[in-house]
Amino acid sequence: MIDIPALPAHDPDDLVESAVVSRLAGNWSNRATVKKPEPDLDDLFDHSKHDYPEALIPFAEHDVYVGLPETTKDRIRAWGWIAFNKNVMDVEQHVVNPGFSLLAQDAFDTGMGDVLAVAVTQAMVDEQYHTLMHLNASALTRRQRGWAMPERALPFSATVRRRAAAQLGAGNATEAALSALAYMTVAEISITSYLDLIEDNESIQPVNRATVKLHNRDEYCHASIADEMAVIVFEKLKSTERRFFLDGLAAGMDAFSATDFSTWEAILQSEGVAEKDRMLDDTRNDRTRRQLVQDYTGIRSLCRKLDVEDEIGIAWT
């Protein structure tokens, strides 16, 4: 008998969380255990709820957006949720797992033992489940709303693009590996604050919130793994390598917190929104607008452990 990997921890008394996990289980063929019928995600979809928080749409208060028909706003909010999921999946596949893979291979010659090796590898397995969870959530939205909204219509997230550029700009394999580790470290330690944007918003589709809540539980554990591995690797680095890693952390924080206007531009283009260029330009130039993710207390704590809090070049306040 083949053991099925453990599904995310969930509250069996929570109907929505159980349904999300049930959908995951249903996607694995040849199950060894007969499961009793469980609620279907489609039955739990609440058409009266928004798919994405209005407060997270960067131009939500702009006159162009305010003047749009409510049906168009509904579609833009649905696109926002699709884009949120795509961003999470892109980060998992192109930022997090490559970084964990380097650690699993002991690319930094840390000599880590079995306990850490297993923890890192298990985290990589978790990330595949997270990708499936968010893919299921987007598929549910498309199915229930009756709108196509394919992920392929959207560009890679800003974080993924910045990370790819950093890889291309690395002077050698060691610099490339350190850059990959830095971006992974930022993503894993800080992603909970990104997921909180959805989980804590009660006006949002309950299935969406449950998906994010389940994902978030794993990430608190992953943050500890990423933190511990960063400390272990940092202690092995030369002075110049340490500087490169710290610069990578700063670059990763900047990339992760930036609003990805290229994604919103693609969404507005797809919806044929008139005056989208003016709205996006005004939003980009609005210096009062807050960054999407600002909580880097986890990274700051890591820098304190490394005794480099004042060396990384970040205005922590």
C-alpha cells in the first residue's frame, strides 16, 4: 500500500475547511481508504460575498474605478482573487521551492543532519499542496461565477520577475545560490502577513478565507525552518558572501512588498476599462498609498540574531 502524504492540518468541525481539504484528497487517485461523502466546495460558495477585498485594490478609491458598473467591479474583484492565487503559486514554485531545494541538497555545505533535511524536504511537499489548494480555489471561482479568467492572461508576479533578474545578474554560482536563498527566506518568513490580508477579512468568500487559513498554518512552521536555516548558512559564509546575502534580503523585501501594477494593468486591459492608464498612473504616483505588505518583523528578528540589523540598509520603522 502506498502512503498518501499528510494533508494540511484542519479543524474537522469547520465545514468549509473540511471541504477544502476534501477537494485536495479527491485529486489524488487510487485512494486506499473509502471516505464518507463530504461537503463539496461548490455547495459552500457564497455568491453574496466578494471574491477579493476592495481595500486591497490599489485604485479602489480612484474616480475611474468608483464610476465603473458594479458588474465590472465584481469581475475585477474576481480577477484580484485569481491574481492573488497566481502570485502565491508563482512564489511557491519559482521562489520558495528552488530555495528549499538548495538547502535539501546542502548546497551551502552546512553539514545539516537528518532532522533538518527531513524538515526542509517536508516543507517542499507542503508547498505542492499549497499550489493545489490555490489552484482549486481559482477553479472554483471561475466555475461558480461562470467567467473564464485564465491565469495565463496574467504575467508572472513582480517577486518572481525580480528574483529571476537577480539570478541572471549573479556573477557566479555561489552568488546565484545566495540570492535564491535570500528571496526564499523573505518569502517564507513574511508570507503570513500577505495571507493575513485575506484570512482576516470577513467580507470575503468563506472558501477563499478557509483556503488561505489552511495555507497560513503551514507557513508559520515554514518560517521557523527558513529562519533556522538562514542562521546556519550565514555562519558558514565569508564576509563578502554575507554582504551579498544581506543585499538579497533587502531586495527581496522590496520586491515582495511592491504592488504589481503589471498584473492590474493586464486585468484592466482584459476588462476593457476606459481611462485605465490615467487611473494606474495616478495610483503609481500617489505617495500616500501604503505598500501591500509591510510587516517584516520576522526578517528583522532574523537580522537581530545575525547581529546585522543595522547593516542591511532597511528603515525598519
